[in-house]
Amino acid sequence: MYRRRDTRREVLIAEIMAELRRYGVDAQHVGHAFASRHGLNATDLQALIAVMDAELLGDPITPGRLGEHLGLSSGSVTALIDRLERAGHLRRDRDTTDRRKVLLHYAQQGAELAISFFRPLGERTDRVMADFRDDELEVVYRFITAMGASMREHRDEVRATREPHRRRAE
């Protein structure tokens, strides 16, 4: 749209960006379908993804870090965690080395729902990945990691500069 397309490189960059946008939108649709099917809202889904990502990295997230990640107040995070815990998606555990610290984990029931819903997508992803050599995957990994870092940097700048909501004069 706004990118020049005079050279093969410019065309390729424009097409890659368009595919990334479409992928993001499609991923949102799939995520919203999961959320809708299980009575979750968009923030709930973002919270579950943050908990899952932290667990996959071997560094379970705390309620405070979750609040920072989502841009929520501590009261809002507590209400969110309470709701997700009651619904069987999350569980709170005390840190074994510091009992004052609470760690959030995906609950078994929530994990089973997510696995059954996302398994077909995982199988499709595996088939796509199988078509790439290891050296190609290294390049894709480097690219997607850099793009993700760029997006998070921009997100953080936007969050830092947004104006507080103003009430309408009635």
C-alpha cells in the first residue's frame, strides 16, 4: 500500500508485510473463536497466553508481571486471575523458594481445553515446518524474532505515550 514496489526486494518486503498482517488477523480470529467457545474475553486470552509463554520459558509469571504485561492495575489483575481460576483455566501456587511470591500456572482443565482446540493447528504447523530445512528455519527464526522485538518496542512506545481516557463533557 504505502511501500514502493519498484524492485524485486521492495515487492518481496511489501508481500512479507502483507502476509504478516494477514497472519496476525487470522491468528486473532482463531484466538477469539477459542475465547468465545470457552466464555473468555480478549484480555483473558492474552493473560492465558502470557501464562503459557512464561511456563514454556521455565519462568512462571507472577500476578504483578502479568499486570505489567497487560497494562492492568493490580485490582484488575486480581479480578482477572480470580475469574480464570474459578473457570478452571489458571491456578495460583506459592513459590517453593519464597512463600510470599505467587506464581501463575495453566490449570490442567484449561490446558486440556487449549490442547484439544489448538491440536489441529499444531499439526498443520508441523506439516509446514517439515517442508523447510534446518538452515532455512534458522533464517525464519532470526526474522520472526527481530520482527517480534520490533513490534513489542513499538507497542511499548505507544503505551508510554497514550493519553489517559477523557470523559466526555455532557
